[in-house]
Amino acid sequence: MNINQVREQLHLLIDEVDDLYVLNGLYRNLLADKRQREIYEKEQAEKASKKKEKR
């Protein structure tokens, strides 16, 4: 393997690591958004049930 082949392989590996890093970040963001949405929906359901109880 000559230096150009090694360099090309290194660049491909760096690209793969970058892709994994980006995908991992997107996954974490989606999980955080899902958690926030679930908390919001739970709070809204609790508010709605309290309103029904007051009637």
C-alpha cells in the first residue's frame, strides 16, 4: 500500500467517523425532543383532568 492509498483510506475513515458523530448527535436530539414532548403531553393531560374534576 503506497502513501496515496493510505491517505485515501484515512480520509474515508475520517468521513465515516464524522458521519457517525453527526448521526449520534441527531439521535440524541431526537431522544431529547421525544422526552420533552412526553413531559409536555403528560402535563397537559394532568391539567385537563384537574379541570374535569373541578366541574
